[in-house]
Amino acid sequence: MNLERIPNEEKLSLCRRYYLGGFAFLPFLWLVNVLWFFKEAFLKPAYTEQPQIKSYVKKSALGLILWVAVLTTWITIFQHFRARWGEVGDYLSFTIPLGSA
């Protein structure tokens, strides 16, 4: 998508939609929001909607960082302790690895 061709009001609306969409357990939208709108928020000359876009980009980046931290922590804990959890660990697994721990 070429943001140069979109009016500033629509940029703000799109940025807001991606920001809110990230709360639906879709952190990929926050990543897209940061990548697409970083230039608009921080590198372009000032315009009316820019402070709001900047706010959404910052919040999207923070949400993405928190989501990655939580997900990385959970994956690390699960991989390390799954065998010790016994049956519960097996129920949480999509596939059960063969062999013993």
C-alpha cells in the first residue's frame, strides 16, 4: 500500500484500526502498524493528524514488545517444563514428542 496517495484523515483511521486490531490477539497488526506508519509519524513534516498517528505507532510498538516478551517467556517455560508437567503437559501439546525426557 502506498501511503503517499492516501489523505491524512484516512491514514489516521487506518493506523487506528491496526492499533485496535492488535488487541484481538493479532500482534502482527501492531508490527505492520509500526512498519507502515513509522515514517509518517516521525520523519514527515508536521501535519494535523501526525501527533495521533505517532501515539498509535508508539503504543503499537509497546504492545508488540510486550506480546513478544510474554510469548517468548511462555515458550521457554513450556519447552523446559513440559515433560515434568506429565499429563497436563501432554494435553497442552499439539503433538506429543516421542522418546523420554
